[in-house]
Amino acid sequence: MRDVSGRRFGGAILALALVSVLSGVAAIGLAAVSVASVGFGPERCCPAGGPPTRPSPAPRPSATPGPTRAVGLPACIIGSWRVVSETSMVKYYSNADPFAASSSPGKSYEFRADGTGTEKWDNVTYTANSGGSTLRLQSNGSAEFTWTATGDTVTYLARTSVNLKHHWSVPEGESDATSSPNPALNEVDRYKCGATGFEESNDTGYRSVWARTSGYGFYG
């Protein structure tokens, strides 16, 4: 997911667009089972004079499909994860293109089966290089989000609550910023998910690799 924050700094505007996250397998569903009609075998040979008279059989009631269950979220994503490596496109300056920044350890996720999740940063530093100078951004805090997924894409629908602070350092100086909720995030990323690992990316240049942890959830 991406996070945008900005601060006016000494006449120059520093802006941050932190691409987070985020976190497959096919969606799980149960199809209704139809009941096939049972056919009857041929009549037995009848005695001379023709078959005896017998009542007509009552019509069989038509089969009614049973109830269906709503399609579930991919079970592979559900659970807790820590970020092993991440490259995010970070916009340090409003008048310059984003820089490809690598992150330090300390970022984690929790994806729940009800379509909610938590993203945490623990002194996560994003570092980029510009003309021999080092650009740094450090993030601390957490955010709650909602999500959905198919077999190969995960969509972050909204960032519902945020307690996230940023501190960045560039050659021009240092500054601080905070993030705000984003109820219309709607970010779609590609993913690959397995029993122990997860990889996520999108067309901006963002790529993140995660490892499963035992903090929460399950893998089905």
C-alpha cells in the first residue's frame, strides 16, 4: 500500500509517498449440489390377459438446490507476516520523481479472514541515493485497513485508521510528518503466496517479500 504525507520545509516542499504493503491461491467456495432423478427399471413380464391395473405413481417433487456459501478470501493470505525485503518508490521532493528506496527490517502485517488487517512499522527506514547523497525516511506506528483478493491480485480497499509518524532526512535538512486515514485507497497489487512466503508487486516499481510468522491466523 502507499501512504502520502507532506511538509513545507525551508522553502522547498518535501513530500512522501510511502508504498506499503502489502499481502495466492484461488478463492474458496462451495457449489450447490443438484440431485439427479432416479430412473426405474423395465416392468416385469405380465400374466396372460395384460397387465393388472395399478394406480399411477405420484409425480416426484423437483430437486431444490441447497444453500450456497459466500466465496471466501484466499486462505493462503490470511495470517501474520514479516517483511524480509522491500523496494518502494518514495517521493522525497514535490519537484522530483520518486526514488527507489530499500527498507530495513521492522515491518509486519496481519490479514484476517473478515477482510480486515493491520500493518505495523517499527523503526523502518527507507533509504535511497541521490547524486551521492543519502535520502532517509523512518516510519513508526500502525494502520488498520480493509482488503479483498482473488487468486493473483490483492486489493487494499481502505486505510481505516492510522497512528503512523514519519521522520525524514535529506541534504536540505530534516522534518516530520504524520499519515491520515484513506477511506478510498483502492490499491491493486499482484501477489504470489505459499505456505511460508509471500511476494507482492505492482507497476510502480514496488516489490516486497514476506515470511509467514506464527502470530496469527492459519494457512489452508
